[in-house]
Amino acid sequence: MISEYRVRFKKNLNKLPKYEFIDISFIFSKSSIDIWDVNYQITDLNSHEILIFKNFLIKLFKEFEYKTSNFVFLMTGESFSKGFRYTIAYNIIKQIILEHNIKNFLFVDNNIGQSNIINHRGYPFIIGRNSPWVNSFFYNKKFIKNFICLNGNDFPHRSEIFNFINSDTDLKNKTFLSYEPNNKNHPFHTIIDLDKINGQDPYFRYVNINPLCDNSFCNIITESFFDNPPIHITEKTDRAFAHRQPFIMVGGCRYLTKLKGLGFKTFDKWWDESYDLEFDNIKRMNKIKKVITEISKWDLNKCQEVYLEMEDVLQNNYNVSNDMWQSFGKNYVNFDDYLIKYDSKNNKILDNSL
């Protein structure tokens, strides 16, 4: 059973020391997993689940006790610092590492911003997942709305954007808007009226690929983090890449800067993106609202004209995301540069070499 919870990139093993890649996100992604005859489901990580999770790691470490002391813990879908259960999972892993004198270890998750996690490296695992499901060539679209803004889980920055759009009749009419679509009890519960969209398949309503992105000019992306400094690139941003859609980023400071560092292009030729450099959350939010208001004044003909002007930028973003997905895993050949020796007895980092 344990072998199911390990990930190895075999192509690179000849270039690496002996590492064990432990995919923690695999555990979180399953609704119910049978481990050692125990029905194990991580939800809120109560005391019983914490004990099982600890036992899982202890058994794993014992299996490799005489084979390796080099471990890489992967969170390929989320970030260790995102939410209650992921933070607890990180603390449990760190505790077990110290108890078992694991000297060489690394945490790799989807946060490419700053992190307060020891021995951390971020990698944008989610980028490119949507590209195989969309045409590989640039295609024209017929817009019937200026914006699309899809919001799943409730977060303060999302509720502020939702209220900003929903309280303005003109802006609301120009936006495909959803909020907590699967929670009918939420006060902001809003679903998109599919009856008004010809050819819309309900299956694609709130998954990564959404045909409504082809009927809307600009994507208002409310990412998982708005507070600084985490930068957690999710399917929300990748969906815009795949659909070749310009976007306004409701995310942390320098999110767009990070995207540019990865090879993506943004839209400062057409509107003000200075909000990306604003560290103050309130000021950044106000600047974002100003950009939304500006674009809301464009008629659909102008949206169409500007969209065609953006072809090179949008196709570049699709190509970069697709290339990153196709080369998934190759960047692990340089883990030696990031792995840190840790002296658990004296509670200090030793050096950077093996």
C-alpha cells in the first residue's frame, strides 16, 4: 500500500542521489483511502486522523530506513501553508522528521512566492493541465459579456469582488458571475444561468475548462491568496492560459511579476497593471476595481478588436503553459542545489551540499 503514496521521476534517478518523493497531495485528493485496514479520510484532520497520518509517515520512514535519508515531500495541487489541514500536515511531517533524524529533506509545493517553511521550494505544478483540452491554435471568439468571474470557496477578497460586481447593475449584466455555486446555504450563492448560453454543457460549469471563457472577453481571476506573500498559481489562472483569455489578477503583490519570470506575458499595453506592485492590500484592491470599471465601459466591438490585437500575447501564454506541462518533472534534476542538511540535535541547518 505504501508504494502508492510515493512518486519517483525515474528518468532522472541516474542524475540524483537516492531520493524518496512522497506525494502528500495524493492522500488529500482521495475521498476515502484504505490504509492498513483503516478507513482514512483527511477532512479537518481531527485527533484520530492526525494519529493515522503520523503512523503512515512512521511506517514509510521505517521502510526506507536503510535505503535513504533523503526525502522530498510534494504538495502538487495546493500549498503547505494553505488552510488548516495543510498547515497541520506540514507540522506533523516536520515533527516526524525530527524524531527520525531525517537529515536531508525538502518541501515542494505550489507556492512560488516567499515561504516561512523550512527547506522549501515552490514549483507551479498546475500550469498547463488545461492546455491539452483546448485547441492548440489561436481562434476567434464571439463575446457576449465583458467578463467572467468564477468563485468557488468563500474568501474575503472574493466576496469583495463579488459585491463590487453584483452591486452594480451594469457591471453585473456584463459579467458571468458565480459564487459558492455548490453551497445553496451561502448568502452569496450564485450560479450562472446556463439557459441563456447556447451550447453550454453543464458538465463544464465549474471545472477547469469552461466554454463561457470563449463567450467573455476578460477573466477576473480571484486566486486562492490575496494577502502577501504566497503566490499560489491554480487552475483559475491556467484556465485563462488555455482559453487564451486576458485577465485581471486578484492575487498577491507581484503575482504578475512572477508570471512574467516564468515566460508569460500580461496586458499592461492595454490597461494599468500597476496594482501588481502594490503591497498594501486595500490599495491593490482599489486599483483592481478601477481597471474592472474601465474595461466595463468598453462595448463588445472594442473587446473584439482588442482581443485580436492580443493574439501574440495570448498564444504565447498558451504555448508556455503547454510546454511547462509537457516538461513536467524535468526540473527535479537540480534538487541537489536546494536540499539542505539539517542537524536535528543542535536544531540548525548545516550546509547546502550532500
